[in-house]
Amino acid sequence: MSEKIITAAIVIIGDEILSGNTPDTNTSHIAKTLAQKGIDVLEVRFIQDEESAIIFAVNELRAKYTYVLTTGGIGATHDDITAASIAKAFKVPLVKNPKAYAIIKNRYKERLNAHYRSMAFMPEGASLIANSLSDVPSFYINNVYVLAGMPSVMRVMLDDILPTLKSGEKVYTNDLTSKAQEYVIAESLSNIQAEFPKVSIGSYPFYDQHSKGTTLVLKSRDTDALKLATQKTLDMLRMHKHEPLVNFEIDIER
Amino acid sequence: MSEKIITAAIVIIGDEILSGNTPDTNTSHIAKTLAQKGIDVLEVRFIQDEESAIIFAVNELRAKYTYVLTTGGIGATHDDITAASIAKAFKVPLVKNPKAYAIIKNRYKERLNAHYRSMAFMPEGASLIANSLSDVPSFYINNVYVLAGMPSVMRVMLDDILPTLKSGEKVYTNDLTSKAQEYVIAESLSNIQAEFPKVSIGSYPFYDQHSKGTTLVLKSRDTDALKLATQKTLDMLRMHKHEPLVNFEIDIER
């Protein structure tokens, strides 16, 4: 098991997600998938289909995190500007990738036109990401991985790159949801947090017409510390006469 | 009607959203609500419950956009660090706001404790945002508006600030969804885009076991240009023997 902390940022490119009209489902899938490899997603950005926005985000994030994964803007229409923008971010020309071109030619045959051909253009030095669903590949360059926006295609592309990404040490999580209100447990919780610096304890109150209470989320790379802190938190809830609403156990396989 | 372009960024603070375990519903609600006032949300970030991450994002975004709206991290537990972090971002002390304190005292009465009292601490110079659901207010300072993470509370806080935000000129949208595949229409679409520079045309292919096709999204502040471009796009689809799957009309009320 690696000792290293491996980090990632996700960049969701597209006006339709930003406007709130199309719900984003890619972020959650990517974050959960990377977590299984012990890769911490530390930032997500939704940005416009706009060259300067893409260049700014990609350059800022690739310097900050181990990996950057983008989704969106790699189709065959005039608004698909991700590849060209990333070439500019890396200050390299956008060139026709012969392997990508061969795949595209083979897929579209007599339907091949200039727009489909445009999908073979990638930043110089890029390597291919395979697309087992609809053939047309995408690419990565250095630590920036460019995935499709369409969830089904994004998923197969993510599956393709996953084995090549470095693994980090996994973070294990325990959730304790109860009807305890935050103010009742805030002080005890803060003491438990102080006692277990290796465990991060988040407190998320919920409040709707059906019920109110708090979900406590304990996370750690250290399973012993996590077990102890979880037991203490459970004891603390019971001391306040609350039981978890859902059974739980230390999730060591996640 | 204002001529101005008014922009905003949204910052979703919290490890639970970043991890993908809790789905984010706030972004879409805020983006759609601001769009109704003609405010363009140009960027969304999900960041950690972490002081340096909050300071970095808030300072970068408040310099770039008319407004920054944050959600999350304003409760009563040890992990609620948004107010303190924003005070640091603005380089002002975190002080007890007397109006907020009076509201909190009145709400909790004999249950008032140090943790509830902590919610009255805000950056010096901040003004209150009312909470019509559960009383405890939040705050804004300059162009940064700090909202609750809990969706029900976030919504009433957004309703409170909305009348005070500047209105921009509205963007109108038409969607045309058909079974046309992108490669068939890509060239015609690119010609329509070139003819109507004031209209932004997005093309979003879909592809699943049930159907495949493309949603074309036309947006503009100029309703005449939007009508013309939409008519041309519709004619183009018909020329390719496709009809929109859903009836549509120029959406001038949005």
C-alpha cells in the first residue's frame, strides 16, 4: 500500500451544466471511483465552454494536484473546443493524431466528414484514452486527462485510464446518522476531534418536514484511530440518549 | 432593463459534496434563480472544508465576478470554519455581530451554549442575511454572500438576498432536441453559428440504450436574433428530415 497522498481535481466543461439545466452526474461518479484508488479529489470546477476559462482552470489545477480530469467539449461540433484549448494551455500545437485518425476512419467509413475528422486533432505529445463504447478516443497530456461529457462514454474512458493512475493510501469512512441535534453534541464532538487528530470528523445537520438530526462522518487513513474515534462517537451519542438510525460498521473495504 | 453583464461564481464548501457521497442540489437551484435576474453564473467550485482552500477560492473569485455565493460550513460544530476563513480572506477580525447574537439568543433561550453563540461571529463589517426558516442568520461582506449548506435554509437565504442583487439583461434560451446525429448537422450548424454571432449555439449529443440524437441549445440576450437563429436551425433539421421531439417556442419569459 502506497504511503503517498495522491490528489485530483475535476473540471466539468460546459454551459449546460453551469446553467443548472443539465444535472451533473459525472462528478460524483469520478470522485467515488478515484476514492477507491485512494486518490483524493480536492477540487471540482464547473466552467464555461470558453477557451480562456479552460486554459486558466487547467493551468492552475495541473500545477496544484497530481491529476486533472476534464469532461466535456470533445465532440464534432463548433462548440467542442476542449482539445484546442488544452493545446494552448500546454503551449503546443494541435495536431492530427494518426492513431486516433485511423480509429475514427474505421468507425465512420463512408460517413467520415470534416467534423468527424476534427476529433482526431489533439495537443502534440498527447496519448490516447480508449473508448470501448463508441470507439472515438480521447487523450491525456502530462497529468491532464480529457474525458467525454456524455456520462456513458465518460465512464468507459475513466475505466481505461484508471489502472494507469497512481494509487494513494485509502481513506476509510464511517457515517453515524442520528436524531441528535448539533447543539447537543457539538462540545463532546469537538473533544473527540481534539483527541483524534488523524481522524477528520464532519458534522452535517439535516432538517426537513420528516425529521431532524445530524450525520457525523468520520474519515481516516488510520483504521485503528478510525475504529476508536467511531466507538467514542457512538458512546457519546448514547450518553446523549441517541442511537444511530442505520447500522454501521468500520468500512475497511469501502 | 439593464444593459450590464452581471456575473457570479458559486463556491460549494464541504468534503461531503466533494467526495460524491452527498449529491449537490444547491448549484442548480442557485444558477437557475440567478439566471432569472439575468445574472450569469460563470463558474462553480466545490472545495474542501479547509481554511486555505476557502481563502484561495473566495479571493480569486471575488476579484473576477460581480458576486460570489458560498454554501456550507456555517453551523455550530468544530468543522464550521467558513465565517472565520472569510474574515481571513478579507483580512478583517472575526467579531460577534450584536444583531445576530440577539436573534440566536432569542431562538435558543435556555438551550444557548458556546457552540450556538459561535454562530454570531462574523467578519467585521459584514451585514446579515435573514433566515426565515430557522432564524439563525448568515452574512455578506462586500460582494461575497455566505449561505447555509442545508438546501432548505440555503433557499430562504437566497430569497432574502435576491432583491438586493443587481439585475443583468436576461439570457433567453431555446432547446431543440431531435434524433439528428451530430455528424449529420455539424456543418450546417457551424454555418448558422457563424451567421448569428450574438447567439451562442451549444450541441449536446445523447446516446443511451433507448435513443440517440442531439439537443441544440440556442442562447441570446437578443430575442430577435434568437428567433431567427432558432427558425434557421429548425429549417436545417427539417432539411435533414428531422423534427424536434418536443414542441418548443421562443422562451421570452424564461
